[in-house]
Amino acid sequence: MNKTLVGLFLSAIILASSTASAQLYIGGSLGEADFGDDLKDNSFTLLGGYNLNELLAIEFTYIDAGPVDGNASVDFATASTTSVATTVVFEQSIIWGFSLIANLGVHLWEVDT
């Protein structure tokens, strides 16, 4: 998964560097991953993207849902969930500061038990 993540970020840098109007943005969030049956843990999300022009952006996201311990039906289990996503974002201004946003992308996730 690390090779995929590095490849996605390198692709974004190459694509954005060829566009004169590219603008970088980064973000993140902290939250709680809830897997049901009292299986909860802290999670975080990191994202970065490039505005290629006024209508189009490309975005990359990494999510770590954290490890959870619990009873999985029969046996005691520990699971750790991570994921990466690549998204193309289309944005069209409508009126009075409102915009329509459409996302199209691929989300890859992995659970280690």
C-alpha cells in the first residue's frame, strides 16, 4: 500500500507542476472510528490536493481508523484499518457563493487482523 500511496502523490505533483494555475491545499481531521458492538478507536484523515483550474481539482486522502480490540463472534480479535483514495473533484459556482461539487475517485482500504 505504501508504494501505491507514494505513486499517487508523485503523480499529483507531476500533474500539478505542469499547470501554471495550480494551487496546493492540505487538510486533515480527527475523529472516532465506530465498528459497532462497542468497537471504537480514534481515527485521523490527511488529505492534499491541487486546484488545476477553477472547475477541476485532484485530491489524495489517507485514512487511519486505528486499531480496535474486541470479541469477533467467537474469538478475541484485533484489527487495524487504513485506506487511501484518489479523487477528481469538479466544482461549478451556481449563485450567491453556492457551488455544485461532484467527486469521482477510487478508494482502496486494508484491514489487518
